[in-house]
Amino acid sequence: MSKTETAIKATYFSIIGNTLLALIKGITGYFGNSYAMIADAIESTADIFASFLVLFGIKYSNKPADDNHPYGHGRAEPLVTFIVVGFLITSATIIAYESILNIGTPHELPKPFTLFVLGAIILWKEFSFQTVMKKSKETKSSSLEADAWHHRSDAITSIAAFIGISIAIYFGKGYESADDWAALLASGFILYNCYKIFRPALGEIMDEHLYHELEAEIIRIGATIPNMKGIEKCFIRKAGMKYHVDLHIIVDGTKSVKEGHDIAHVLKDTLRAELNELGHVLIHVEPDFESIHR
């Protein structure tokens, strides 16, 4: 299975899971007198739309290069991640606003059965986080990573709801708002996760060099190429699931232009064979001036 197919399959897993959970949370929250669970349902509903955006971003970013996009369409993926973060911020804001309103509004205690539903949801969402995060690492997909953090933030809001409802049920009358305080706390966790999702995507858009392990691997492979004296510069930028590389290699200054060209092609072919996550590889040949003056 290709990386694209793996990412798409993981996204469908998120869409189906979030749809079912949004319904379960909404129904349970309504009949169980729990705003924290209704807030949880709001976030899961936002997650459904966010997962559809991730699906679109993965499919679009893997379109082949064309005349207008010689490096492909990979940058669509972090742009989609920004929109996904926008969904999360919106849902966190709605949850916080409604929680504040409900804190000052008298209402009934949550029903005990809501705790059993929440317990099952927490376990499922953590499983979903681990599953999608594993796929995001396999595919190097930033938007899939954002989708994984949606599951983790959902698990956090469910834990907060569980604690709030437990307090309200245990202490009884006068503690009805514990459920709402839990929802307010959960909105803060969601905003924190927004930053964790946003920061890597921003680095990708800004061509920030964060890929030191890949750079070390490229240098290691370069050391195995015959007649190549080393790599002077190695610049890496990520676009979607691919890494575009610009290299300055050093060869014997007495070599002909054709010989330098052939060495560069051997290096490019070797890199592509050993590192299938590479996209464009541009190699500039630098002469070793010491060899010229010997």
C-alpha cells in the first residue's frame, strides 16, 4: 500500500469514528443533562469537517507536478492544516462561551450513566490517536498528524467531562456547574493542542530546516559514492509527503564537466533508490580547488 493510500485510509477511519462519536455524545449529553458531553459532541462534529478537509488536502497535495506547479502540489497539505486549526479554535471558543453561560445557569445534575459512556469514548479516542499518529509518521503527513491530535484533544475533553460529571454526581446539589467548569477547562486544552498542530505546519510553509536526521542520512549515502569528495551544502524542504533536496557536492577539480555530471547522477539515483520519501533532488557540482593546484 502506498503512503497516499495509507493516509487516505486513516482519514476515512477518522471520519467514520468522529461521526459515530458525535451522535453518541450528543444523545448522551442531552438525555444525561451533561453540557460537557454536548461540548464534546460539538468538537467531534467539527472534527468530522476537519477530517474531510484533511482527506481533500492529502488527495490534492499528491497530484503530480504540472507546468504551473513544477514541485507538485504538496504545499496544499500544511494550508489545510491551518484550516483544521481554525476549526479547532472555533470549537474551543464555542465550548468556552457556552460553558461560561451554563456556569451561571441553574440546571439538573448529570446522570450517572454518562460516566460509562465517557469511559468507553476515552479509550476509543486514545486508540484512534495512536492509530492515526502511527500512520502520520509512516507517511510524513502533517495534516494527518493534525487529524491525530484531534483525537487526542477529543480524549482530553472527554477526560475533563468525566472528572466534572464525577464531581457533580458525588457531591450532589450545589455542584451542578462542575460539569460546565470541566468543559471550560477542556477548551483550554484544545487551544494548547492548536499550537502543537500549527507550529510544524508553519515551519513547513516557511521552509524551516527541521530534518536533521534526513540530512545525516543523505550525507552518509554521499560518502559511499565513488569519486565524490563530500557534500558542502544540504538544504531540505518539505512539501506534503515529499522532501525536496538541494545539494552542493565536491568533486576533484581536474574532472571534466561530463565526469562531474555523471557523479551527480550516480548520487541522485542512489538517493532516490534508498530514500523513497525524496521528491526533487537538485545537485550543484563544486570543484575541489586543492586538487586543481596540485
